Amino acid sequence: MRRIILAAVVPLALLALGSSPAGAGNGNGLPAGAKDKSVCAKANAFATAGCDAKVVTFADGVTPFATTGPTGYGPADLQGAYKLPSVTAGSGATVAIVDAYANPNVVSDLAAYRSRYGLPACGAGCFTVVNQNGQAGPLPAGDTGWGQEIDLDVDMVSAVCPQCKILLVEASSNSFADLGAAVNTAARTPGVVAISNSYGTSSEFSGETSYDSYYNHPGLAVTASSGDSGYGVEFPAADNHVVAVGGTNLVRSTSTTRGWSESAWNGAGSGCSAYFGKPSWQSDSGCSRRMEADVSAVADPNTGVSVYDSYGSTGGNNWYVFGGTSVASPIIAAVYALGGNTGGYPAQYTYGHASSLFDVIGGSNGSCSGHGKRAGQPYFCQAVAGYDGPTGLGTPNGTGGF
């Protein structure tokens, strides 16, 4: 297996200090009229997936906003906003990332990210890259869009759980047969406690339940992005065995004791599945089947995170600001690794400890056409007190719910 030992050695106590560079996050430091765009092509068939990552662009909506240094949220921001014990927890746990295709620069890109933020060296065997069969090679063909998704995922795990090991499993293609094989490889790898899947279909499809076995791994936190197209359900987040992860807008606040405030991101997916039954631990009244999402984390590109990517960059401008529920899925997977409560189905544990999360109130991801508002169920697409579709039970407040 391919491994890397990162060079920067910084005391763990430093992780609790400081924050990201001046102007980071909250839209500050972004170009005037900034927009965003998806980095992966939409899924072109029901049995294929697109990644749920969005990169901030200039006002033209095309040219990525790339800089020589970070301008989005960094590790200290995420650890502080979600009150995480990242300095003391996570050692010995492995978070697996499943993505399609390959990023040939991921080893050096991850090293650059961790070095820039003073994260500790991984040590021998910390970061491992394998193909969907669990072998060090041959690795799949490279893909720039999925390559950026890969960098985003490994950076977010590093930011939230810098003491965790990371296993990157690169599927040969974006078909669910290949992605599912990669998930199974991750699930049988010793030490893996969580598996992040930052991809999905543009909508549900009638054959999606036939892929359930790939995502049904009791004892592991299998997270899946809820989608980036607003109200609506996508697979595999619709699967009733995964932790479906929605998205928020995260900003600093001087009016809260937390020091941060969150609302629903208008791009996060949510809704009532057409095909999967309701898990026993989910009890919302408006949906008789599986309801998406379960929990959430920052995903709005306007309050995005910094990611280092040299594969899709030019001229040394390797720092980007990313959003999308592709940000939220690896964050939540890493929080489960910090919490360590991954027996049975981890989502069930979280539903039983919902009071340990930050309840997100405010914001919407659409009009719930055909459901929600017209059916007297605004929680389908609005962030309300308690459970709601766009943000689920809420966001991490430490690891008590994980």
C-alpha cells in the first residue's frame, strides 16, 4: 500500500490556537460577486454518481477563485465551531474516504494542507491509498473534478480529526457497482470506524435498493452527502442504513455564547424517499418512509472551507474555497471517529442523543413542492426547531451525539 509520512511536526496543543487567515469564511475575502460551480459532471445514468463538491468562482461563475494562501475556514474554525476534542481524541481510528477515479497529487496535496495549518505529522501508515480491490495498484485513471473532491475529503478529515488515520479508496469509475465495491473494501479494512461518501445521484431511481448491501455495515458510521441541488432526495443518502448529511451556512456571531450561528444552506438536499423504508429510530410524522437528512455541517460555499489542490490548479494558485454537502460528509464521518460510538447503526445512537447537538433553526432549501408546505409539513424543506429535512437533528456540539 502507498503511504506517506508527513514532515511537519507541531505540538497538538497548537491545534486549539488561532484560526484561519484574516478574511476567512463568512464570505469575507471572497471576490466581489463570487459564485460557485460543481466540480464534477452530473450523473448521466441512474447507476452512476456525481460528486457533491462546489468550488467558489469569480463573478463569471466559471473561473475558480484560486489563491496562494487559504481564504476559507480552516481546522481551528471547524474545531471551534463544533466544540470538538480534536486535540485529545481520534488516535487509532481510521476514517475511510470513497471516491471515483484518482488524484495523482493527493499525497503531496494532503502534506501541503497539513503543513500549512500546523497539523501533526501522520507517522508511518497514517495515509493509505488503494484501489477498489484494496490494492496499492494499479490505481484508477485521474480525473480533475473527482481529484478536487478527493483533496476536499482528505483535508476535511484532517481538519476535524488530525490524529485519525485516513484510508482513501479510489473506485475505478463513478458507477455504483465500482463505488460500492470500494465501500466494501473500506468496511473490511481493520481499524476503519467511519466511511465518507461525498457523492450521489441527481434524483432517486427505482433500482437503488439493489445497491443497499454496499452501504449496510453495522458498527461503522457510513456517511453520505444529501445533495447540492436543494429540496429533493438522492441516493445513497436515501439509504436507511447510512447517516445522511445535510448542509448549513456557518458564520461567526457575537450574539451567541457559542460564538457561531448556523442556518440551513439553500442547496442542501432533503425529502421523503420513494423507495427506502423508515428506520426504526426515525420518528418524524410527515414521512412514512426514510426521511433525509439525519445530521448536518457547514456546506454553503459562501461560508466555505479552504482546500489545497495542485492537480486542478495553474500558476501555483493551489488554495480554493469549497462548499457543498461534500464538505459536510467527511466532517461528520470524522466526528464519529472522535466520538467512538459506532456500535450497531451509528445514526440510531445520534437520534437517541439529539439534545447533544446544536439545533439549527432558520433557512430553507426550497418550496417542498408536492410535500412539505402544501401538506402542512414545513420541516421537509425548512430548518425548524427539532428535526428537519435540510439539517436533520442539527450539527455537532462536541461528540455527545456521536
